[in-house]
Amino acid sequence: MTDSTRRQLLRSATTVAATTSLTALAGCAGVLSENDRTTPVDYTLPEATASAEVEMGPDGTNLFAPEIVHVEVGGTVTWTNVSANHSATAYAPAHDYPRRIPEEADPWDTGVIVANGESSSHTFETPGVYDYYCTPHEPFGMVGTVVVGNPDPAGQPGLQPPSDGRTEKAASKIEALNAKVRSGLEG
């Protein structure tokens, strides 16, 4: 079985499980409406740094912390697993998803990191907005953004609306991150 086939099978199984869980919860908790989503009016992008640290799964959650990091061109981001079974994977055709990273950029994939405390890093050489996800938890909205340099928001694949096929949680998270990053770059 190829890596691509394995990723597709894992993604399909995870999406089915997430959709089933979310559908069951929707009856009890209701579904987010457009009015429940908050679009930040003013977001200040953190200062660009030479390196950034991101925790995967703090407090047993399916989140990246922080969800948005800002590094200089040539900056490195290190993802550290602080719970279990997380990845940081670029939205890119190489990973069977539409591109949400700059055209000239190389996609990355940490692979699923199982051990608590284990890390993986990637160095970003191309300015732009990079969206990424956790392979097993993307359907639950485990999505993050790396901003490299001070790119013009126009034409950034990472700032486009999410493509069809994303779960409501993942699409909502991408939209929220887009709004924050756009505000930070334009502000």
C-alpha cells in the first residue's frame, strides 16, 4: 500500500467517524449558524521571529497552540506533540488536498507523531500564508496557519475560502484563521 493510499484510507475513515459524531452531537447541541461565528474586527499578527514553537494537542485537545505563528523568511517552526497521535501536514496536492500554501513552496508532513514530547520541524523559505492540518483530527477542526514574512494577502492560496469536502469544523476553523490573518496583514 502506498503512502498516498494509506493517507486516503485514514482520511476517509476519520471523516466518516467525525461526520457521524458531529451529526449525533448536532441534535443535542445544535449546529453553528453564521451568527455563531465571530469574525475578528481587529487582529494583530504576532511579530515575525526566526523560529516558532507549536504544541499539538495541549491539555488533550485537538488544537494547535498557537494556531497562528509568524516567522521570518528562512524561519523554522517546530511542532511538539504534547498528547498523542498528531501531525502537522501542509494542505497541498502532494497530500491529496487542494493547495493552501504558496505555489512555489514545498509541502511538508511531520507524519503522525505518537510519542508525547516528540517534535518535528520545517524551515520556510518562501513568503506567504501556509495552512496545515492534523491528519487524524482535521475533521474536528485541528487546523493551523504559518505566516512567513509579510506577504500581500492578495492571491494567497491559504487565504481563499475552504474547498468543498471539508467538515463544518474544519471549514469554520479555516475561515476564522483566514479572517484573523487577513486582518493582521492588512492592519
